[in-house]
Amino acid sequence: MKILFVCSFFMLSSQLVMADPTRPAPGWQADALQTGAVPITETLKLQLIKDSPQGKTALINGQLLRKGQSIKHYTVEDITAQQVTLEANGERHVLSLLNTAIKQYE
């Protein structure tokens, strides 16, 4: 019984010392954290693109937008069937729909 206890104690202590081999190296996100840059995909979520007689409309973060309108500091440059192009400070960003399947309701 004592041998079993001692063996289990050594096994437990050796597991505490071993590092996780799948853990990323320290500082792997240091550049993004230092600049404070947040990817556009984390701040803006494209939820829906609607085509109507008045033109295409995109639902971004719960707000309906048309070409030329703004959300946060981004301006909607173009809306296609599957993506929205935004512009901010001379840079273009593209938000794409994740699920492009069209559901048929009867």
C-alpha cells in the first residue's frame, strides 16, 4: 500500500513540472498587443446582406447600412452578394458572409 502511495505521489509531482507542449511561446501576440490593433473582424460582424429594389443593404453589428453610410470610423464602399467592402483612413477592408447558403422557404 505504501509503495502505491509513493508511486502515485511521484507521478503527480512529475505532471506538475511538465509544461504543456501545445502552449504557444511567450510573447507570440506581443506585436498586436503593443500596437493596440484590433482586427476588423473582431470589431465588426457582417450578419446579413439584403437585396431590395432600393439597393443592397448590409446588416453590420445590428445596424442596417447602405453604400456611403458609416459605422464606427468605417465607410461602406461597396456591397456585393457575399461581401461588404469598407474604407477607413485610405485602407480597404472586406467583411465576408460566413454562410452563403440561401434557404428556400415554402
